[in-house]
Amino acid sequence: MKFQEFFFLLFLANLPTARGSPTGSQAQDIQVQENFEPERVYGKWYDIATGTTCKWMKQYKDKFNMGTLVLGPGLTSNQISTTSTRLRQGVCTQVSGEYQKTDIPGKYTYYNPSWDVTINSYVVHTNYEEYAIILMQKKSSFGLTITAKLYGRSPELREGLIVDFKQFAQEMGIPEDSIFIMINKGNPAMIRVSLQGPSSPWPQAPSWSVCSVTHPLFPDHTALSS
């Protein structure tokens, strides 16, 4: 799997609450957060845990580092912007793009005609101030992949939330050995943005960035993504 496709699986941009009951989405029979308020999920989130049916991600689950996700208003009122930052093999990379809103609050979608890939993302649980759980359905020529993501407003969450997330992921058909906690290796901070790539699978020609990585062993390491 290509490096871009790896980020494509994790993108979106991302959760149990003070605790509102989810409401059913008839189109996909996936539940979204009751009375979802999209503006309240805007801002920075830390990538805490992942569960997936993707066999490739399971194979390399011990190599996934904690990243961040920033959500905000999109280029139009029908979109939400997503910026994902992640440290991979000492290189800090950042990818930005747009997801489309749907008629179901809390459900977002993205389609790439070149790759013939559709991703439906559902904010299934959130209390906005502490955590969020996002469920993603990726449909491609390879079939259907289900990925659940646990995000936190801080790099650490209460153990009870992690336990609840693991239970939720298994209820969605994700095997227990395919649920893993992200490794925290520092806080990447972007210092400038590179030119946009000509053949990216991301919506809105996302930009790849140069980052300065705050790391316990390499506090001043700076690298350019490829």
C-alpha cells in the first residue's frame, strides 16, 4: 500500500459522552450523535486509538504513531475541512482536504473518481470537550473496510473511554486484535507548507508540509515529507 493511501485510510478527519444517545442513520444503519452540533467538533484532536478491518493496518499496528486532526469550516458551507498531522519514520507530514456534509448531521462523505473510492464518516459519539468516536466505511474495488477512531482533546484519555471504544469497535465487527493504541512520540509543529502534489488522491489538492518535530530524543529535528 502506498504512503498516500495509508494517510487516506486515516484521514478526517474523528468518539462515548456526557452521554447523548445516538440516533439512527437510515441510509447506512449507522448511528450518529444525537443533536449533533458540527461547530463544536471544530478544533484540534489527538489520535488516541484505532480499530480496523484493514489487514494491512493490523500487520503494522505497532508502528502507528499518535497524530493530530484539526477540523474546521470548509471552503463552502457544504464542506468541513480536515488537517491531519503525523510523525512517520522521523518525518512529520501534514495533509489537508475537504469532506462533504450530508443531509444527516454528523455524517460526512468523500469520493475520489480516479481511485473509485468512497468514504462515509460518522461522528457516532462525542461530548465535544473531551473525546469523539468516528466510524469510517471505505468502499473500493477491494471491498468494504470499517475503521473506528477514538480522538481526544488531549493526548491522554480516561481508561474508561478507551474500554468503551474497544467495546464499540468490536460491536462494529472489528476483531479485538485489530484495535490498538497510538504511540505518542512527540508533538509535530508545522513551520511551512510545500507545493501541492499533482496526483494526490486527496480532495481539494491537499498540501504536504514541512514540520519541526518536538521529540524526547531529537528535539530540533526538521524534515521534509516525500
